[in-house]
Amino acid sequence: MSLFMPREREPQTVAPNWQAHLAALAETAKDSHLRGFYAAGVPAADTPIRDVPMIALDVETTGLQVGTHSIVSLGLMPFDLNRIHCGQSKYWVVKPMSELSSESVAFHHITHSDIDNAPRLTHIFEELLDAMAGKIVVVHYRNIEREFLNHAVHVHLNEGLSFPVIDTMQLEAHLHGSQLKQSLWSKLLRRQPLSIRLADSRLRYNLPHYQAHHALTDAMATAELLQAQIATHFSPDTPLGDLWL
Amino acid sequence: MQIELIEIRDHLSRFPPFDGLPEDTLDEIAPQVEIKYFKAGTDILSYGAPIHDLHYVRSGAVEIYRRDGDLYNRLTEGDIFGQFGLLRNNKVRLPARAIEDSLIYFLPAALFHQLCDNHDSFADFVEAEGQSRLKSAVDSHGKASDLMKIKVRKLVSRMPVTVGPRATVQEAAQAMTQEGVSSVLIVDPDSSWPNPARVEPLDKPVASMIGIVTDRDFRTRVIAEGLPPETSVCDVMTAHPITVQSDDTVFEAMLQMLRNNIHHLPVLSRRRPIGMINLADIIRYESQSSLYLANSIYNRKSVAELQALVPDLRSTFLRMANEEASAHMIGSAMAGIGRGFTQRLLELGEEQFGPPPVPYSFMALGSMARDEQLIVTDQDNAMVLDDSFDAKLHDEYFLKLATFVSDGLAACGYSYCKGGIMATNTKWRQPLRVWKRYFNDWIDKPSAQTLLNACIFFDLDSVYGNADLVETLKELLADKASNSPLFLAALARNALNRTPPLGFFRTFVMETDGQQKHIINLKGRGTAPLTDLIRVHALACGATAQNSLERLDAIAATKLMPQEAINHLRYAFEFLSIVRIRHQALELEEGRVPNNYIEPEKISATDRHNLKEAFQVLSNAQKFLRFRYPAHPAGKSR
């Protein structure tokens, strides 16, 4: 039985068999880089998390709407439970398909002059997929990273990109499930709802404050957060299948 | 190389032994770091286990134990451990355990040995066996001279909060509230700076940070003025704020705050803002600092309240002298405090008599302008008024203001100038055009007699008001003097009037004071003629620097004198000044009125020997001065 037991179980679809799913995609994907990525596969669902090679991913975007907004930078930080490997980290600024707005500039400090000479996302796909191949991707709030990447691949290759993730925000939501749903009583007492944003989640584990909204810093922050979550709430023997989505 | 790993790099750069490493080396270290989180109570290193990394505490707390289990040391943010294992046989000698949730950085052994090989300071630090003891001794002592060594970046705790130029004051206030900071930087989003993602090469022109807004600005420039929340932040910011470089010392940052009466300083690494330090950061670091005193000056509401600070001024001077701060530090700090008194008195005066009818600058002269003030000092000041000044209409106001300041300074221990060089004297309270005429006359028609008194005006600096008025005079003097050989010759002769007390065979020639004791006047026959001599060379070089050490830097840049001669002068100046300071501190402590006279019999043999050396340097430099600026310059003798 998993240690990871949500307090209020949502009507849950059975976790997909990612190994089989990716193996099938390795046969059917049209693009050769995608086939290579899928062929590298993922560890089996019963692999203990201590043995799983992972890679934290963060993307910064021009806004929150998939389709309207696009990716401007990506950070990748490979790690496992024992070490975060800064030396193998990767960071790219890419030329977005949509315009930079002044709000997004203020948010992540990537400016017009930064992206003038930046490559298109297509040009770094091969390197990105190579870095991710064989590793479990770790993100904070999977809807951004997975959906933006999926959409970008769709636009460029006319086929999707599918991979399992561990979502540190989802873990935090489950761990503090009861405190997230505000009872009438809490509202009357004006209790602050618990925040599961990256910076606030890190505070609960006494992790230091970082400058937010830099893709590589956020990827590093996410990797540290997962190490802290596992060290605090899980055993290193927890099977991967209990954590991925 | 991944210089994007800025969080790691900047954190390392604030703590020893990394704080002494060059920027390039720090850039190379960050990408080699590995990280792991340790829950409170978990073991990090066990005795005898193999060790292949230097460990660095990024956050949390770690205890180090002896082999027998006794506590050896307790470490926190920025401390290192594991070095003894790496220096021996790669076996853990002292086990370690996290006592709080901790984030640990690992630096590979190869990198560790490479840093030891290439950087002596790094090697010395990690090899020091009693490091923890020494560190706590230094920490508890808080030596003033450490301020000269510690880099500003050590005080920086986080990246600065920034907004774009299109932000409103409300948005800026929201950003500050959300981040819990008391100031925000305004940066131009169309410049590639200050993108934390990269470090700009030095030679690439980039737009700079355009301004800063502080808590106080919201009060004085927004609320007090009744401006709406949608006002552009650019309308209320301080444009082009004064900054410090991360490599600057805490002392330099302190001086910037003292001189400019500002409480927030953006810290830059080259052009990239890496943080913000404020007055509280420095006071927290050094609770007795002269800044603390300077800050309290600005809260005083009357002359009597200012006067009450005089004992604090004395104790600051004593503390700095006893903690072996350099003469340069003490001179600058005392001048900064003197400026503080003057500025506050002018503010109080303007409150009492109303705003000035025409712009003006209150000008410091002599030692305050040179940042070389000590504890016993006269006030030497003047007023430069805007050319729209009309004596009939305006002079009554300025006389009242000058009298108020001069009396206030006298009450605070800055006695009246015996030569009458004070803004209360009509002659020294004049519009810019008259001041220009004074300076032109002194330079065009130099005579030994006029220069004797005028010399004091050749060290000048604005203390309050429109500084441009004084800057104009500084530039006029520097430009014109360097092209006037006759003036330089007259000034040089003047500088030779006072000679060091050296007789045959380098024995002291001593004066006798009223009580028939053999004495040496350290100022009159030491620091003062040395200052005079440096001033002549500096003006010959067209330098606008006022501080003697800065003037020496300017002279060095022109190759007028060999570097070695300049080093000798620098050493002599520092030594004579520090002996004078120590003497005054001793007099103060023994309840006497400090003076400049020492009795050579009462000082140590080493000091006596060094004094002779310093006077010899002065004597040689005077010979060179005589030769370099002859009374009948060749070019003028047709």
C-alpha cells in the first residue's frame, strides 16, 4: 500500500501504464526525434523512487493561455534523491510565436532584445528531448509545462508529446488537502487558505527564498522541493507509480 | 558554462573563503555544485566514510562532532565542512548531522584542490585548524578594520525587487508589500539589463537601472503631495541613484551613505543589480558604527539635541582609534559626521527662516572637504550663492542662516575659525561670479602672502544645497592651476614654509612647549606640510580630487612621480596621521584636551624609528617639489 494516500480520494482514473504507453508511441510516432524519445522509455511503475533518474523542468511563457501565448524560456535540472546536478543543467531563451507583452517582461525579465537572437523552439527540440529521455520529468503545476510543450510540438510536428510527470504542486495539494478546502467556519474566522505556490510550498520545508520566474532557478527550486517532500512525507522506497501522473 | 546559476554563485560570493575569490572563478564554481536536502535529524557525514566533496551550508544548521561524540562546532548558512577529510585521506574525520532542515551544496574534491592551489587566501582559510574559534573571536569583537575588508555582497540577502518604467506608484507599492521590502528599483525592460540570466561583458553599452523608490518617497512624494495611485512611478523616483559595486567594502558603502545622507544603496555586480543594502543592514552588522551616529543626527530637532550627541562623537572616535581602523577610515568617518551636523543645522535653519530666496551651496573647506577630519577641529566654511543673488534683498537671510549654522557648529565642538574663514564673514558669503573672481585673482596674481591664507580654499567640497556651484569652482581651479606655472611655483614655495623636524644624522630637532618639554608638532611639521605638497602636485595634474590619498592616485595616473615615491608618500601620510590619532585618543581617554604635540621619549622605539622614516620621506619630497616648480619657470623667462 502506498504511503501516498490522499485524504479525499477523487474519482480517479487508473494511472496509465506509462511504460506500455510510451512503447506504443515509439512505434507510431512519425517524427524520428520523438520516436527516439519514446524508445528511451521510463522506469517501471514499481521502481523505488530512490532509483529513479529525474529531471526538473520549468518553462516561462508569455501568458497563461495555451494556443494564445507561447514559451519564452526553458530550464532543465537533472537530479535524483541523492544529488541535484547543476553541471548538467540546461537553459534556453527561445523566440516565442506570440508577442511579448509588457506584463510578461516585468514578470520574468526576458526582453525583446533577449529574444531577437534567440532560436525558435523547434531548433532546440532535439536537445530538449535528448535531455529528458529516460528520465521522469518533475514540474510544479503540470498544466503549464505539459500542455505548452504538447501544444508547441503539435504546431511544429502535427503530433502530440506525451510523458509522465511528478507534479510537486499536486503532491502538496494532496498532503494538505483538508486545509485547502475552506470550511464555512474557516471563512468566518478569516483564516488564510494554505498556498501551494512554489515559493510558499518551499517555506514549509525551510527551503530558502529564491528570485522567482527564472526558468532554471525555478527548475532547481522544484527539484529541491521534491527532495524535501520525499524526505519529509515518503519513504525512498515509494514506488514511482504512486507518484507519477 | 552555465552562468545562469546565479542564485548559487551569488550566495557563495558572500561567504568566506569564497568572498575573496575573483568574479571569474566564482562563475566557474557554480556549475560544478551539486545539491541535497537533509531533513532535521539526519546524518550528513559518518565517521570514517569516504568523502569526495567540500560541504557548504546553503540554509539550515549543521552540528559537527568529534570522534568521541562531543560537539565540535555548530554551523549555519555560509559555513563549510568536510575540508579536513579532503585534506587528509578522503575519510570523514568529523561526523556531521543536520539539526535543522538543511540544504547542502557539494563542491567536488578536484575543484577544492584546484582552489587551494590557485588562491592562497582560500587555502589559508580551509587549512586553519582553529578556524571556528578564530571566527567567533572576530565576530564578537566586530573590529572596525574588518569593515575595510568585508565586501558589500556579504550583506546582500536577496535579489532586488524591480518594476518597469510603465508601472504605477500603486503597482510599485504592491510589489514592495508583497516582497516585504522598503525599496524598489525601476529598470528599463528594453535593455537586456538587469536580466539575472546573464552577466554582461564590461565593454558592451547597456542601458542602466533608471531609478529607485523607497518607503520614504511614498510618504513625501506621493501621499504628502496628494498624487493619485495611477501616477507613473517614474514621476516620483530618484533617477540614477548612487550605487555600490559588490566588490566594494562595507566601509565604502558606509561612506556613500554618510556623504549623501541616503539609507538605501543598490548593489551592482558590474552592471547587474544583485541586491539592495540599507542603513539597518550595516547597523545590524556593526551596531556602534559611525553611521549609527550619523543617522541619529538627522533625527535631532534642535541645536541642544545635536549638542547632546557630542559624547557619542567622542566615543565613536575613540572606538575607531582603539580598534585600529586606518587613518583614512577615521578621517572619512569624522568628516562624514561633521557634514551630518552641518547638513542638519542647515535643515533646521531653513525650517526656522524659511526656504532660501536664491539657490546656494554651503561649502566645506580644509580637512572636512578632504575627508581628513579628526576630533579637534575648527570650522572652515563658506557660502557660494547663485548669481541671481542681490545683497540688498537676500543677504539678511543668508547672514541669519550662516550665523545659525556657525553658532550651532561651535556649540557641537567645531570651534570658530580664528582666521574668520566662515560663511558669517561677508567676504566668504558671495555669489558664484565673485568667487570666480577670487579664484582667478589667486591664480593670476599669486603672492606668498595671499596664498598663505587662500590655501584653505583649495580644498573645497559642497556639503549642502546646489553642489554644482562648488563643482564649477573645483573645475575652474583644477583647469586653470595646471596651466599656471607661476601660481604652482608660488604654491610650492608656500608648501615649503614648514619643514619636518629632522636634523643632522636624522635625529629629531625638537621644539619646546610652555612647560619646557621637548615636543614634535605632528600636524604643523608632519601631516600639514605633506597635505600642502600633495595639493601642489594634484593641482599641477589638473585633478579635482580633494582627499590626499585620492590626489596621490590621480598623480600616479599621470606619471609625474615614480610609483615608488608615491607609495612612500602614502605610507608616510598614513603613519603620521595614525600616530596623531592615537595620541589624541590617549589624551581624550586621560581627560585632557587633545592636541597635536607628542613627546618622542614617550613613544615606542619602533614608532620613533618609523616617525623618522616618515619625516625623511617628507623632507625628500620637499626637495623634489622645489626642483619641480622653480620660482622662475623656464617657459616664462622669454
